[in-house]
Amino acid sequence: MFLPNQKDAKHKAWLYRTLSAIYDDIFLANKLYFKGGTCAAMRNFLDRFSVDLDFDYIGKREDFKIVRKKMEKIFSDLGLEVKDQSQNIPQYFLRYPAQQNERNTLKIDISYPAPKSYQYEAVRFSDIDRIIYCQTIETMFANKLIALIERYERSGNIAGRDLYDIHYFFINNFRYSDEIIKERRQEKSLSFLRELEIFIDKKINQTIIDQDINTLLAPDKFKKIRKILKGEVLMFIRDEITRLENEKTAQA
């Protein structure tokens, strides 16, 4: 995973240390399927830094107590302090030892239940020498498209990193899952992308982009992308809308 600043080396080490310990536990390895920005970056699907660990929980709700017990044992063994946690599902904010003004918090976010349309595959993560079940790139891409607008619907917040990731997925010719968009948004990809185009055009400004991704990219890469990011994402989305419209016309 790309490291934009040497001061973030400690956080990267804690990400990898924690992830390795989780997947050394057979029970957790069969219940927690890796996803999100860190997963994408470790698979070379993204070229930015990512700071959290995200999982889909594949199992029964009644097993949450076992998951909590095992994870909290791992945190204790590693020397991680639980700053905060959700009472509904296993979600944690963890503090690790750091100097003043250094990043010192690791978030673990677990989603449940996972939509039926999600697809997973077993992948060897060479950085930590573990085989892990994780979301496919098609699943990640669809979820990233949805995340940009759903984050705003849920909390009123917009994450510039979502826009950056969409740009990176498009420019590298990755595909997204139509089935996930249909299941999660209850609409077809064409109508959703039209909605997303309007949302990006109206809601995302330069401040949002700058504040969120400036610490996740190298300074030279950030300078090159910041002013063109919104325009190029809109270009890609409009091209995709045109492709889907042409497909619809051909099938009529």
C-alpha cells in the first residue's frame, strides 16, 4: 500500500499488524471478509493511502459475542486501547502508542448483513502473507459509486476520497456490478448514474476535494489531480451514461 508521508509508517504498521492477527484466527477469518480502501490499496486497485480496516460480517448475529471476545483479545495482546465501540455490531476506534501530533487512531468498521449481490474471492495478500476472502473489484467499484451519495444522505457529509477512488477505478477500466446498484439503490445503473452526475456537479466543490485527499496522496500527485478530479469523474460518468443509453436503444 502506498505511503504518502513517512510519518504515516507507524499507522501502516498497525494496520498490517492488526489485520494479520485477525486473519490468524480461523473463526474470524471465516466470518470477516475484507473490503474498503485499505483492501483495494493492498490489492493494487488504488494508489492512495487508506487508514481504516473495513469488513463484511458473514455469519449469524448470535455469533457477535464470539467475534467481540476474539477481537478484543487480539487488541489486548497487541497493546491497542479501545477508545470507543458500537453496541450494535463489532465496530471499534482503537488507540495505539504515538507521539504528540501523530496519527494514533485505527478504526475498524464491520457491516452486517451484506447484500446478497456482493461477490467475494480468496486472494493472497503478499504484504502480510495471508490468504483472505475479500470483495471483488466489481463489488468495490459499485459500492464506491453508491458511497459517494449515500454518505451524504446518511450524515450530510461528502468524502473527497470517494470521488478520487471512482476516478481511479474508471481510468483503470475496472467494471462495477449492476446487480449491487439495483439491490442497494432499487434502480438500474443508468438512472442511478444520472442521479450521481447531478449530485457531483452540484454538491462537490474544491474545498471538499482538498480537505479529504491531501493527506492520502503524495504532494506532487495531489497537485496534479486536485483541479481536474471533479471534471474528469463527470466525464467518465457521462461516457458511461451514453454507453448504457446506447445499449438500451439497441435492445429496444
